[in-house]
Amino acid sequence: MVLPQLMGKVWDGDPNEYFTFMDMNRVCYNANMVARECGVEGVSFPETTRESQFRYDEANELESLILECARSRGQDPSMETSWNYNRTISYVDFERWESALWEVYKDLGGVGDRIPSDKFLHTVNATLFASGWSGTGPYYQDLDMPSIYPSTEAIAFVSETATVGQRASEYNALLQAVHMGDRRLRVYAHNIKPRENIPIKVTTRPYMTYRSFTLTAAGWQGSGPWTQTVDIEQTVVNAVIGSDERNSTEQVQAFAEAIIGVSAVSGSQVTVRAIGTKPTTDVYATIMWNGSNIS
């Protein structure tokens, strides 16, 4: 199994902070994911609801689990393991859980940073490892995805950081992502099993912003693969590109044969790359993007 990208929050005592039952479930889930990677036995925490969002026995188990994980990595944070009735709870406790757990997570190679308590992380990174495929065709990989549920609308796409080889593996594999229950995602390779590690992103934030462009035949740079850069005029953190309805049959064919994808984002600049054949005709494209991974 692979440690997923986790969402950690910062609690600083702001009057508008609210630690909800969803936060309790998230922290308990994070603790079990970290415990798994530390080789520590996890805890079967109850699924907390709005009606019963805090339990003293659960708090004791959580503190003990975080402490055991930390000690397995040579860390020794100060934890509270004597929770009982009439003990008050405050942001200090939430921050202790989150900060101690995050130190272990980062020591394990976890990515990202903690976010403000009133924000939500919409986009996470994952890797489809070449050695991780199961089955005999179609091949598949199961990924832990903390924010994904069967009712969640999400988009999975190959990251702009993917190399030419990784993009080629994506193209040849015919990838498809499907829900596999709470916090689980399965990615199928319906054609050729990838021999490259493929970086992907999964976002639960719909692409609210898009713009259409013309990728001119004369605009391609390089000797293969070929690139063009367009200016979105807004900050971009995630972007995907596709053929749009203005294309004729000839242009759709040229777009498909070019194997066009986003290869870099920098500020408002989005670079697109053709790794197949260089289009000899202008093609129309629409780029959809998000300006932030949290909100």
C-alpha cells in the first residue's frame, strides 16, 4: 500500500474555528493511514456523526495511536492520554493531534502542507506505480483517496508534470478511474499495462473556469515533442485541455493523433505539448483550470 496525500489543518484559536464531526473522522482516518505506514496496529474508530462528534474513549485511543506512531519514527511529542468526563476540550487539543500527526506524516515522505482550519483541500496527488498493477487485463490499481466517496463528483487526470514517456504510457493504457467505496479509487488500464510511473491528480472541485484557444499549425515549437504556451490571464494550479466543438473531422483527427496534453503551468501561463504527430492544421482547444487547490 502507498501513503495517500492527507489533509491536515492548523488550529490557532480563531473565534470562527469549528471542529466538526467530519474533522474528527478525518483525523482518525489520517492516524490509521500513518499507523499503517509505520507498522503500528491501527484502531477501529467509530464513524462519528453530528449527533455524537466527540467521545473521551476515542480521544484517548487517538492520542495513544499518534504517540505510538511518533515513537516508531524516533519522535516523542507530548500527548494527553488521560481523557475523562468533565475535561474541557479546545483548539489546543485539535492542534496537538494535527501537528504531532503531521510531523510523522512528513517523516514518512508525505507531501503538501497543513491548511487553515476553515479550508478544504480539493486536489490531491497520487502515483500509479509501474509495479503496482494487478490483474491480467484490464489491469488495475486501488488507491486510498481520503476525500472520495461514491457520492462524490471527482475528476482524475494525469498531472502536468508527466514526462513524454509517462504521457505515452497513459495514452496506450486507456486509463479509467472508478469509485470503489468510501475513500477508495480504482484506476483501470484497459489496454497496454504501463511500464512508467504515472503521476495523477484527483480533484473534487469542478472546473468552474475555461477558455477556448486556437493552437495554430505555425505556433508549435521544437522538433518533437512540440509545445505551445497560452496565457490564461489568471493564476492556474491545475489545468486540462481537450478538443472543442469548433473542430472539423479533420481537426479532431489531427488533435487525436497529436496526443495533446498540458505539460506545465506557471502563473497564468499554460504550456501544452503534442507528443504524437505535429498538427499541420490549426486546431481548436478548450482549457479548463482551477486557480487554487483549497477553498
